[in-house]
Amino acid sequence: EAVQLAAVRQSRYAIYYIEDPSEAVQLAAVRQDGHAIEYIQDPSEAVQLAAVQQDWRTIDCIENPSEEVVKRAAIASRQK
């Protein structure tokens, strides 16, 4: 996991090559670059929230976002 964390901190594309990344690795990736969520299958709500907090436009990359994620993205879009 330490190697995976280092990799996603270097490049958002690294998450694409990690099979079944832990939530910690997913969070590190989207905190580095919210658009990394494009490469995560079935991200948890926590990962979705972290992505839209990093960049609200990542809402477009999330399939079936929760109501809370949509709400946070809308709030963030008005603050920018």
C-alpha cells in the first residue's frame, strides 16, 4: 500500500494500474487530483466527496453520485 500511495501522489494516472485499490489509496489519488476518480470503479461516497471538494467539476465523472455529493459539488461551484 505504501508503494501505491507514493505512486498516486506522483500521478493521477497511477490509480488506473492498481487493481482493487484500498479506500486510502483512492482518497490519496483524488486529493492529489480530483479527476483521478475517472479511473476508480465504484468509488465510495467518501472518495466521491473528496473528489468534488478538490475540483467540483469532477461531478461529471461520477456515475450515480449520491445526493450529498451533488449538493457539495453545487455549493463548491458557487464558491469558485
